[in-house]
Amino acid sequence: MSEPTLNYVACPDANGGHRMAYWEWGDRANPHVVVCGHGLSRQGRDFDVLAGALCARVRVVCPDVAGRGQSDWLKDPTGYQIPAYAADMLALLAQLKPATLDWVGTSMGGLIGMVLAGQPDLPLPAPVRRLVLNDVGPAIQWPALERIGQYLGNTGRFESLQQAADAMWAVSSSFGPHTPAQWLALSTHMVKPVGDDVRGALTLHYDPAIAVPFRSLTQEAATQGEAAMWQLYDGITADTLLLRGAQSDLLTRETALAMTQRGPKARLVEFAGVGHAPTLVAADQVEAVASFLLG
């Protein structure tokens, strides 16, 4: 499989700005752009398999959200929140200038997509045409957030990539069945060397401070935020595909079904044996997204 190119976009903030990295697949002159937004503690290379399946037909752009992967860490950790991430994506889209825009968002990346697609007055170069929400919706289950909070920010220290992959699997088995090779590939871009450690120790490739605003969230605030997210969802006009792990503890089936009845009336596809969240590596998951975007 070919490798993507790494590029950057300058993003404004209250502390002098920061650079957001993004991985690009396919012909840079292609006016049809698919942006793939990753989950809370992940990074853009999570979409390598999906991008490889799409890039002959469209230009695929997979950003590392601020604080993750090759992107800058924020000076003020309170900036690690959805509104700021959405503002960074506006800067990215202004640089990309797509004529046709689709969005694929896993978990946090889906929430960012809802913010962009649900507000028609945003200065997008093109409206979101098709939207894929991967195991996320306006209502998020509090126990799932508590589960994620137990490990978020603990970037660890590992003596090998395999050790790091094993540790990540211990908190990510809900992603569903993966071969050892698939999981190692997903883990490779999740780690970086520890400083100047001559023994080659590794740590997870994100700023531990992304946990600061996450841990300040209360159940009451999360419940209050649901109304605003439903309002955004109801404002979406893009053709929408909703993916759900059948065992997801974050997106309930009740919420998923409600999403098929209101707003853009999403088309729902569920994957058996998978929780939160499908990684879009398995052939049936890739096919569901590819046929929706390219069909």
C-alpha cells in the first residue's frame, strides 16, 4: 500500500497559534475531498486502510487533531475541546479548497463533523455532501465516558511496539476482532520515542493534557450538552450514514434509531461483535463506507 504525504496547516488560537498536521492520499488536484476525523486519543493514520480503498477516486485527508500525532500540543490545555477542533478544521478546509466535501468521523471526529455539517452559516468552501458518523451521536452514555476517562492521559512507557500494542489492546478490545497484524498496524503510529532514551523506549503519541478538559466534564454538563448536539444534528442536510458497533456502550441502539427518524434521517449499519468503535479496517466496514461515499 502506498504511503500518504504529511502536510501542515496554521491554525489560530489565543496563544500565538499552532500547526495541525494532516495526512493526504490521492491526487492533490482532485476537487472531491473526503476528510477523516479520528477518535479522542487516536490520530489520522487510523484511516490508512479506508484511505487506501478510496484514494484512487477521491482525495483523502486525515488530520491529526491538535495534541495528537504530528500536530502541535496546545499551550493551554483547555483548548482541547470540540469547538476549537472545529475551528481548526475550518482553517484546514480553507487551505484544501474542496469543490465537493465528504466527512468521515469516528467518535470525537464524528462530533466535529456534526458541528461542521449542522451549521449552514459556517464559512465552508463547500457544504458537507455526505457524512459518516462512526459510533457516535448527540447522546453519549455517561458510563462510557467514565470508562474512557480511566485511561485517557496515561501515555505510559513501553520497551517495544508490541508491548505498547498489547497495552492499547487491553483498553481497546471493544474495537472488535482484529488479527495481530491489523492491530500492530493500528498501533504503529500511536507511539513515539521517549525523549533521548537510548534504549528505544516508547510512549503514546498524544499530549496527556487532552485529559484535562475531559476530566472536568460533569454528568450534568454532558446531559445539558445533548440538547445542543441534537439541535446541530437536526440542522444537518448532508446524506448521512450512521455506523454502530452492535455492542457499543457509547452509542445506544435507542439513540441510533432516533437518528434514523429525525434530522438527516441517517441510514444505520450495525456491525456484530464490535463495540465502541469500529476501526474501519475490516472488509465489511470499509465496504459500507466506500459504497456510501463513492456509490
